[in-house]
Amino acid sequence: MNSLRIVILSTFCLLTLAASAPAQAQARLGGRSWAAQPGGRLNQLDNARIAFITARITLTQDQAQRFWPVYNEFVTKRRDLNRTARQLRLATTNNAALTDAQLRDNFTQDFGIRQQQLNLEKDYFERAQKVLSLRQLAQLYQAERDFTKEVLQRVAGRPAAAPEQE
């Protein structure tokens, strides 16, 4: 139980570090996004997510070696699809300037991206199920939701809720 608390405390420290980086970092980086920087906040966030998930699900050595490459591939593909969806939304912010045909095309593209996201989720579920038990998979999904909630609370400046005891 103490080791779980240490891991969670370490995760929270990493999250605090990621959330408290100075705003001037982008200017120092020559205008490049912090997400594109090796060792940037995105890497810190990914490391914190891994620590958080590791604390929540118990993996054997064999499971960990097989699971993390699959999970990391999934996260990368999901991030790419989310980026594509975000770019589409940004491109259509001025709906008044678009024709009906362009609006229809944007809706069709959006539906296609959402279908790709669903297909990715299904594929990942099948692949992860070959490595993890269903109970571990359920714990993983809950840990991902809790991690996202934690990050959003920290970004909003609210203190995080106490971790749930198992």
C-alpha cells in the first residue's frame, strides 16, 4: 500500500511540474509548440500517465513487455486522429463563409474520423485483451478516465480529489 502511495505521489508531482511550466517557454522555443519538443510537457504528461496506469493495474513482467508497445501505438494513433479532427473543426469555424456542399463535406469527413476512432478503439480492445484480463482492461479504462480528470482539475487550478483506496 505504501508503494502505491509513493507512485501516486510521484505521479502528482509530475503533473504539478507539467502544469506549472512557465508560459514563456513557447517564446524561448522559437514559436514551436511545446508538444513538438523532445522532453517537453507532452512527454512529461505521457510519463505521468504511464506511472498512473502502472499504479492502478497490476501487470506481470511478461504482460508489461507485451502491453506497453500496444498501448503506446494506440495512444499515438488516437492522438493523430484527434489532431485531424481538431484541424477539421478549426477549418470550419467560419460556417457562414462555407457553401452547403462544403458543410456537407465537412460533416462527412467528421463522421469518417469518428468512425476511424471507433475502429481504433475496437482494434485496440481486441489486441489488449490478448495481453490483459478483462478485469485489468476495465481497470485500465477507469485509470485513463481518472488520469484525464486529474489533469483537467490541475489545469483548472482545483486541487485533485484524494485517490480512491482499493
